[in-house]
Amino acid sequence: MDPQPCCGGGPARLGASFGARTPVELIAAFTDALTDPAPAASTPSDPYEPLRQSAWQPPGHRG
């Protein structure tokens, strides 16, 4: 994907094309990234936090 300048010197336009055999999950991930970008890298992220908030324990955990 290469940004192309828009007519009149406006913001760059992006283009992407997908073939007929492109998995729908890949297209969905692409469009999701455009409409809802990831938080800044400086934002701490813990993928297990929602599980901990629900008092989830891993299988076999003795606690």
C-alpha cells in the first residue's frame, strides 16, 4: 500500500485490493485496523486482565 497524493495537494489516498481467494478474516482485520486503530504503544496492555477481573483461574490451578 503506497499513499498517493490526492488532487489539489490534499491528504494522501490509500488503496488496497484483495483477490477472490483472500480470507474474509484478513479483509476484516484490515478494515478494522483502519476504522479502529490500536492504542498507542505506550499504553500498557494485559490480555489477561479481563479474565482476572472475572476471577478466572487456569485449569488445574490450586489457589
